[in-house]
Amino acid sequence: MTDLKKVFDRSRRFTLRLPGSTSNLGPGLDCIGLALNIYSTMSFFVLDDNDPGIPLITFKGSIAKSSLAQEQGKLTYTILSKLWQRDHDLLQRVRIIVDSEIPLGVGLGSSATAILGALWAASVLKDRIPSAPTLLAEASMLEGHPETLAACLLGNMVVSSPSSYSSSKNIVTQRLNWPKEWHLLVVSPQFSLTTANARAVLPAQVKMEDAIFNVQKVASLVAAVARRDESAFKDALDDRLHEPYRAQLVPELAKLRRELMNEPIMGCTLSGAGSSVLVIVHEKRKAQVRERLGYWVETENKPPRILDCQVDDQGIQELDL
């Protein structure tokens, strides 16, 4: 049997730590992302010679128990395959170890980590220095929307949009410091949603009054974060463009809003497209809300998982191991 530790120890290698993320925060559909302190660690190794006995991708940690792990690994390897079409030798010799605590398929940015990890590796293993604008542009072309990618890449809260110049594929980003005392309780049900299914329920057209409503709320939300205004932030979380339609796919959203109606929370929204639900709360009131959520979880037939998160302000990091 191949001694993987010895093989990897003498291989060319590097390791990335990539934060998970939430997005939208109610009205900020496809433009607001927030990095979370839950992480995927991806280690890339280049063997001296291709060894078919060593798995292409090895999973460790909580991701190893997920039925969706192979899909995430396939996404990473597919991207590398496309980028290295002319270098089959390098592709055959690369091996990846993924150790992740980010739940898969529940709106917490797991696909963003896979895409950015693959793109970063493609640059580093070709002796190129990754640049944030290039990575984000390339990743957005693969993912289709930039908000979770930008948050994972840059950390903190990021507002992003495609460049208005028709010839440019760049993504314009504005990074804001999230108030450290605003914490996030993520309620993650025992089912996943695909992006395609979550998009399919959205209408092709919306009323002008609803579009204006969301523009107003997004502007207020960004200003509230910048000014650390808890009351204004709470008022800004209403949405008319996606949550009313996606609520049918995530019944936990309505349940939690009823359960927490009289609790001192700042807001309760879908995390991305779901299935996770995000509860925003001030750290001084978190213990009370966390206790109430614990009681609620015990009443559910399939108890959701609760993640106690803060915002990551570093983004992707290459680790020295």
C-alpha cells in the first residue's frame, strides 16, 4: 500500500484556506456577499510521477460524510482539466486533499470555494501569481454570479457587480467592514437545494414597484452596515424579488420568523438561495436567541444544524505548513 504521507511530504505542495459565505441578506440578490468563519482547506500536491493508486481527490473532516462531496471534487477537477488542456502531464500528477467544515448544497458558498481553489491552484502550479481581479472575473464566468465568490476571495462584506463596460469581464467590488458585534446564527436543514431549482421558481419579470422597493432596501442596507446602524439594518432586510418565491422550497424560513418574532434579532433571511436560514443578532443578545433556537430544533422531526458564526475578514489565504 502506498504511504500517502511520505509521497505528499516530498511532493511540490501548497495549501489554501477558503472561507464559506452567505449572500443576498434579503434584498441584495446577486450583489451582496458576506464571508463566514467556516472554512474549506484545500491542499494541492504535484507528484513526481503519476501514481494511479493515489486517489485524485481525498476528502477529510465533515465533508467526507456528505453524499455531495464527490460532486464538489468533480467541479474542482473539471475546472483544472479545462485550464490545463495542453498540459495533461501536470493534470495527471496533481492530487488534492479537501478538509472542509462547510455544509454542501445549503447556501453557504461551498461551490465558490471549489471554483476559487481550482483557479488559484491553476495559477500557482503554473508559476503565476494569482490576482484578485482576474480570479474573480474567471470565477464569475464559471459560477454565473459573483457575490459568494467575491466574499470568499476578499473577506468581510462585499458588494459586487459586473463592469458596465461591454468589452470588460471584470467585476467591480466594494468591500465593507462588517460590525464585529453583529453575529450570525445559521440554521442549516437536513436537505440541500440546487442553484438551478432555486432559480427556477423566480419570475422572469417583476413589478416596477417591487424593483424600486429592493433598490431602496439594498441602498439602506449598505449604508446601515457602513454606519453600524442596527435599527436601519433591521428595517432594510425586506425583499420582494426572491424570498417570497423561494420560501416554498424552504419552509424553515417562515417557521423561524414566527418562532423568533418576539426575540431580539436583527433579521432572519435565506442564506443565499437556501436551504440554510440566516439569523443576524447582536452579540449581547445572542445567548438568548441561541437558547430559543435550541428549543425549536428539538421540536423538529429532522432537527436542523445550528452554526454559530462570525464574519471572516481575511478571505482566501495560502497557508505556511
